[in-house]
Amino acid sequence: MMMHQIYHSLIMLSLSCISITGCSMNKTLPPNTIWELEQIDEAGSPFNWRIYSRTHADVAVKEFKIIGEVPYAPMEAINILREQTENSTAYLPEDQGYIKVIKSRSDMLQIYSVFYMPLFFKSRAMCEHFAIQQDPTSGMAKITWHSDWSLCPDSRRDTIQMTLAEGSWRFEPISVKHSKAIYTVHADLGGAIPAFLNDLLIKSGLPNEFEKLGRKPLHGTSKGL
């Protein structure tokens, strides 16, 4: 749910990487279970977002979280995300990749996706399981995803398979048509992309996830819970 947002950022940041000594080195960072504030929305967007990050002991790349507000009830937001995924051709240009829905139920999705990378980078492929949950008592709704390559036995051989690609959207009601939104992502683009550049790419695409969510569905309401 975030790869196509970082497509153009990769072009500029990878050019910057070329001029940096040691940019190909990946160093595992000290683990930090506490989320640290990295950036706040100073442009005055309607989402009023804040970006946080934390490190893990077993991988070099950071996990990111962006918190903001959206003008939707929790399940309305979930259904918009689902519609955008299942009708990806309306949101993902053909020259940037494609998404294939392997399986779809009211409470889950299985997705295989390939994203074409610019310059000299090989295409990235993801095979993910999405689970959709709702808590009728609190009104909270969320969608979580993680890599599961057992779901995609016929994946392309000319791509780099992303084995770390997990995250979630969580929506908590503030009012009838307003929710607190929390988007979390932990992903490793792999290949020749160093950890610091990986982190810059992920972080730069986070505000765009809120912008994308702000677009109304183009094909009607997708089936939900």
C-alpha cells in the first residue's frame, strides 16, 4: 500500500546516494522500542499528521508510523482502502507496476504486486496477506498485512522479492464522520538499496498515504465487513 508512493522519490534520493561515501553499507541500529518523533506537518494539511520511527535489533531498516486525522468513519476508510487496492488500475499507472488480487473475502485479501523501479534498480515484488478487523464496541477498524510468499508460487523470477513488508492502518472514531488514523509500515526494499536510503524513501512516502486516502472511491463501495 505504499510502494507506488515512493517511485519518484527513489529517482532523486538514489542520485544523492551516489555522491555519499559508504552509501552501500547497511548497519543494524541499536534497538529502540520507543517511538521517536521525526517530523510534524508544518504545511497545514487537513490531516494534521506526525511521523514517528523506531529501530529493531534484527534488521537495519526502521519501522515508521504516521498519525493523523481523516474525514471518514473507521469502516468507511477501510472500504476506501480496499476499493483502491482491488481496483488498482485506477490509482497505479501501468508504467509503475501492477497488483493482482489472488483471493478476496469480506475479512481478508491476498495480493501479489510488482512495482517497476527507475534507473538501474530491479523491479520489486510483494506477496501479502491482508486481514480486516472491526471492534463494534469501540468502533475501531483496522487492516493489517504481512509478507507470505507461500501464497504466490507463480511469482516472477526477474524481480527482487520483498520478504519484509508489513504494516497496518488503524482507525479510531473521533465523531460520526471523523477518525484518528494510524498508519504503520516496516519494509525492506532489498537489493542494492542501503538502509538509510530505504528509510528516506519510506518516510518521504508516508504523507502521500493520507493524500491517497483522501480520494473517494472511483468504482463504488467495495465489499466490507
